[in-house]
Amino acid sequence: MAQPPKYLTGDSAAINDFIDKFDVFLIDCDGVLWSGDHLFEGVVETLEWLRSKGKRTVFVTNNSTKSRAEYLQKLKKLGIPGDVEEIFGSSYSAAIYISRILKLPAPKNKVFVLGEAGIENELRTENIPFIGGTDRNFRREITPDDFQGIADGSLLDPDVGCVLAGLDFHINYLKLSHAYQYLRRGAVFLATNLDSTFPMNHNFFPGAGSVVVPLTNMIGKQPVALGKPSQAMLDAIEGKFQLDRGRTCMIGDRLNTDIKFGIEGKLGGTLAVLTGVNKKEDWEAEDAVAVPGYYVDKLGDLLAGAQ
Amino acid sequence: MAQPPKYLTGDSAAINDFIDKFDVFLIDCDGVLWSGDHLFEGVVETLEWLRSKGKRTVFVTNNSTKSRAEYLQKLKKLGIPGDVEEIFGSSYSAAIYISRILKLPAPKNKVFVLGEAGIENELRTENIPFIGGTDRNFRREITPDDFQGIADGSLLDPDVGCVLAGLDFHINYLKLSHAYQYLRRGAVFLATNLDSTFPMNHNFFPGAGSVVVPLTNMIGKQPVALGKPSQAMLDAIEGKFQLDRGRTCMIGDRLNTDIKFGIEGKLGGTLAVLTGVNKKEDWEAEDAVAVPGYYVDKLGDLLAGAQ
């Protein structure tokens, strides 16, 4: 194991040292601030305290089902103050990548979306044409006519040049069949993120990875992923917020996304919280995917223990 | 590359040598006999010719959507003579495995099925209790109550001890969520087969693997697979037909299922046909997953070229 992480809960000197090291905190949401609709204790007060000390807080989420504007509503509903510019989601990251880096030439620049409204809304803000997504015409059982039309191409849109896959609560055989055919015909393969599971109601449900891996398995190649731990996302965050990586800390619950993201991005620090997916045993394991620099039982421990 | 395969099309001496080497032909169906509802030329005559020479023909299929009885209907509809005892499918293989090898003690012996009626029918013939499958209650969108009840376990059946995943044209988020929770709670993880794609209408669609891999990815472990190339299937076939492996030949279109199945099972020979998934380039590639002993352009070439 790498250097073991420093445990901050209840250690006021260590907490104050930690806080002083950073100007910016990139904060994962699900599993750190809340689980489902349950806000963790002390979160709001801790965020306000960090801001009162002049720290910048940026919410970095792989959840692609909500656009930044929708995510802000979720923050507000839970009583977390914030601004849309403080939110950086994988859908936004994907939209930015498509419009500013991929730049597919028209007319073959349409995106076939596997995912929810969050992806569609971010694509709209970047004026990217798309099909699929929440369209009711794709939320149904596959028919013999579909099999025929998908197979011979008559039901496919010749202008699709990219498949973007994210968490889709309405995933079905018809959508997977379309996405696979577009990929077979050469469409660029993108994913908002690859999280295998999605935290919800204090448990776990299928994540974006569950939508992406059938395609990866069929087509035999990996997508470009635009969420954590992809460094494409960190580059975009750095560009937008002009942050100093050495004075930036990533806070998250997942070793294979959040903590890996911070370490590979050479951030000044990483802080794990134990309110989400990973536990202490996970970074103590010999084959640990990443080891955080610090950890607390829960985010609220930063404020509670600092005084 | 291993020894290159012998090309039999049009070579009557080579075909007759080949036929004389074997008593039993294990024959894959999709991509060998037909594609979708299209029967390939010369198939019926070739099967009749093999039988007239005293050869046993066994149809070995990874297609789990049909039971053996339903598969026989498909054969008959296409004009292929056969008997239910000549058919060996991955659903049947899975049912046999559950009832005769796994033998889960009651009451925790229910199977949660991701798949179509073929799986259910084979489970019924072995008196295996199951839920899920084609039940309309699972063919719908997930609701907030589902999230809650799946997360807290109140909507889960405590008697489920096994998850069996196969090709499901009605795959959805609700079913994947249930299957994942049962696996998290320790259910045995089985798959009828792992084919990434499914041949249909002269093209390819998502296969059983597309239903299985999200679960594999979430739970972090592989299922026991009961279809080709799993040797569990060949053991079952050998037990049922009392065949001499050295005098048995596997005929198929897929290197990673059919041909691998025959080679790993130490059968006397393997014959590839070019009417399905794989092409000549695939076994000529340096990283070829398996190289057949023989190949023909299509199955009908055996009879056409023999005379």
C-alpha cells in the first residue's frame, strides 16, 4: 500500500492544517453530500464554513441524469446553497467535448443518446443535434419491423456520427440495438462516465457503466469517457476555473473514480469520506485501485472536528 | 497461427475423408443452418445426407430464448427434420446444471430469471421454481417505490438463491436492479451463455452477453456460463449422448464459442462455416481466439462438393 491516509475526524490540528493547504475543493455529490434524497448531517454548515474561509467549492459529479440547472435544483431542495457555475457534471463535460474537441462536421454530426434528460439539456446548450434519449419512440419493445429496419439500415439516421451513453433508467433492447448499429457503422463512441453502480436509497443500483459495457462488449472497444476518473474532465475543470492543481483537493467516496481522478490529475490532495461506496478496507487491500491522502467518516466531520 | 484449416468447398476427396473421420456432428444453428428466418441453401439435403450415412446430428445452440420444444418448431418450420432429443440448448444446459449439480436446498432454491420463455420452459421441465423472466410485472419502468423496496429488501423474494441471465429482448433497469440485489445478497450467478451478439436478419443484435456483462461489471465476478464454449455444456452433451469425443466434430460459425468449444473439449475435429459471425481473416489474425481444423463457405458445400 502507498502511504496510509491521515484520519482527520476529531483531530482539530490536522483538520486546520488540511484546510490551509487548499484553495479549491472539488466535491463529489452522491455518497458525499447525500444518498438519494437523504442529506448527510453537517454538510450545509461545512460547505458554508469552507466558503467563509475563502475556499472555492466545485461540485463534480458523474451523475449524467441531471443537467447543471437540474442539479442546482437538487442542491437547493436539500438546502445546499450553490450556483450553476459551481456545478460540473459528466453530461456537461460530454457536451463540451463534442462541441469543442470532437467537432464532427455537419451533416454527420448527430448524437444518438442513451440516457436521461440531463444529457439532452447539456447537448442543447451547446447546440448539438441529437436523437434517442428520452424520446418515447425508443421507450418500447422491439418489433420484427425494428429488427428488419435496424438490420437493413432503413430505420437508422444516416446523420448519426456519435453515440453518447450514460445512465439510462429506460435502457432497453431497442435502444441498445440502435446504438450498436451506429457504432458498427463507425460512429464515435463516448460515455458520460463508467461507474458500474449508482448510489440510491442507501443502496446501489445499476450505474452508467451498466449501459456502456454491453456496447463495449459488442463492439470490442472502449468509449472515450468524459466523467471521473477521465482526465479529460479535469482538464475541462482546470480550463474553466483556472485552478492551481497543487492547491486543489478532490473529496469523494469512490476510490476508482474520485480518488483516482485526483491522484492521476496530480492534485495537491485527496480526501475520502466513508458515507458512500468505499470503506477503509478497500484502500488497505493489497490491490487497492487508489489510496486517498486523507479521510474522514463523513464530510461534516471537517467542521465538527475543527473547533 | 496454429496449423491453418483445410478448405473443403469443392474438394470431394477431402470432404469424403472428413466425413469418414466422424460419427457425431455437433451443429450450431444460428449462422450455420439459418440467419433469422432465412434457411441457407443446401442445409436440409446436407443433414439428410449425413444421417443417411449413419451419422448422428445434434443441434447445439446458445440461443436461450427458445426451449428445445420451441426450437424443434423452428427447425420444422424451416423444413429441417429433427427430434427434440437431438436438440441441446443453453437453457436446457442451465436447467440441468441447476437441478442436478447446483441442487440448492429448499426453500432458498428459487431462480431469478433474466430472459425469455425458453429458459422458463426448461426450468419447468426440471421442476425448478423461478420468478422474473417474462412476468409482465417486471416489464415496466422503475418507480420511486421500486427503488425503495429493492433497496430495503421489502420487494425482494427471500427464497431467491440463484440468478440466471440469458438473452432478454425485454431487458430493463428494473430487472437489472433486482438481479443485482439478489447477487449482492449472495445468489449464485449463472448465465445461459456469454455471446456478445445475436445473429438476426443478416445482421447482429445484442446477445445474452449484453444482459450478463452489466451484472458481471457491477458485482465484480464472472457467472458460471452453461453455453458454448463452457465445457460444462460439453460434459452434459457427452453424458446424454455417450459420444466418443475423438469421433465427434463441432460445426459452427463463431471462433470464440463453437470452435473454441470443440478444441477445448478435445473433439476429433472442428469445422467453421463462413455464413455467420467470423470470417477467414479472424482465424488468420495473430491473436485469433481459436483456429478451426476445417472450413467451408457454407454447410451445404459438404454435400455439393462430395459428389
